[in-house]
Amino acid sequence: MARIQGVPPGKQGLLARTIFGMARKRLGQVPEPMTVTAHHAKLFKGYVAMEFALDKSRLVDARLKLLAEIKVSTLIGCPF
């Protein structure tokens, strides 16, 4: 659990609602870091741009990216 509460559903902007919907569709739920960074618009846009760029990059095989993601998640104890 984060020390900072995420943005409540009634206070989300249009960008946050759109991105949260995409995350819910892809992951089943919205990751907590995403709801926390949504408090600061510029930081949130940068976070979303980085995630989008990682998804679209083709320098590394998609399977290898997923394996690296799983390994990092297990190392830091993240449920995603």
C-alpha cells in the first residue's frame, strides 16, 4: 500500500480516465503507481509516455521484455 492515496474516481481528469480504462482492460485492474502519479499531470503524462514507448519499442523481442518484467516484479515484490 502506498503512503499517498491514489486519485479518487470522481476526481480523475479525462486523460486519467482514458488511461485507467486501458490499464483495466489490459491488466484487469489499475496499478497503484499509476493512480498515485495521476495527482501530478506532467508526471502522469511522462509516466504514460514511457509505458507507451516501452510497449511500442521493437529493439528487443516481446517475450524477452515480458520475462524481464516478470523478473523485476518478483525481485521488488510487485503483484503485477
